Amino acid sequence: MIFNKETAHKTAESLLQINAIKLNPKNPFTWASGWKSPIYCDNRITLSYPEIRKFLQKEFAENIVAKYGKPDVIAGVATGAIGIGLLVAEALELPFVYVRPEPKKHGRQNQIEGQLEAGKSVIVIEDLISTGKSSLQAVDALKENGANILGMAAIFTYEFQVAEDNFKNAGIELTTLSNYTSLLENAVNQKYISDSDLETLQEWRKNPSEWNQ
């Protein structure tokens, strides 16, 4: 779910303006998974735009506190959410940790970087949700270290059914600043896409793993 509709549309508009989200139904992108996609999202670009990153920082901080109260710790999922997660922690004056995809092979072999005491309440920050698999692996690592996960907050979700199922099965609440529905509404209103492009983008989301232009 989204925190609220106004934030969702403003976030989508910002991501489109700086090309953090690119829409190209006629010449699809290829994801690392091998999926063909008419959309590509790289929210790390937001860190290069002070006004936009301040907006994201403020919206995350205010909406997290309104929804969950103030947590003990903010955790970012590496690598995409380290920057924005740190900004949220700074705004809330909270400790920050980040979670690697897997433990390091050397040194202390940490998977969680930073100081995390067992029993602390944690909000996990993500930049992007596709299937949710890697995000939930980070949640599992935090739980194994004794964290009390209040929920996960992300900049954007594609709203795939598989992600909804994965979060539901894991018992983790996901709330985002924006989502695919808000993105398409904004893209149409701002004339980023045509009606035929909209139809393509809507069809793709129904079954992205098997979509073929």
C-alpha cells in the first residue's frame, strides 16, 4: 500500500522528471533476471538531486512516525537503500544499519553493518520492490539478529502479485511512497506516454516474467 495518494503522485512525478524511472514500451529493457520490461527504475539517481532527496527524506520520516511511531533503528537494504536509509535515520535522529545480501567472506563476516542490539524495533528502508525476495532476505537477517521488524518502507513498488504474496506470507507490512498505479496515472497526465503505451504498460504488469512485446 502507499502512505497517501498525494505523496505517491508527487514521488512519481519526481522520479519521471529526473529519469530515475524510464518508460520505453516500444524498445523494452532487459532486467538482470532476463525479464523484458517496458520500464526501468533506478532510484539511486534521486541522491544526486538535493531537492528530491530532501523531499523523500521528509516524506519517509513523517509517514513512518505517523504510521508506526518512532522506531529504535532504521535499516537500509544494500546497496540501493543505503543512501536514502541513512537520510531517514538522520531526519529521525536514529541509529542506522545496513544489510548486505549475504555475509562478507572475510574479516568479521558481517551481514549487518552497524550496531544492532537484540530486541530493538526496526523499520527497513528499500529503494525498489519487484518480487520482494531480496528485501525479505534482509528482513530475515535482521530477525536472526534479534530485531523486532515493525515494517518495510520503500520508494516505489511495481505492485507485482508475487511481491504481495511474498510479503503476506512473511508477515511483513510493506508501505511505499509511490507505486506503479500512481506512476501510470502521472505519466498519462503529464503526457509522458500515449494511450497505446499505457495499454502495453498495464498488460506487462499482469505477467512480467512471460511478457513479450
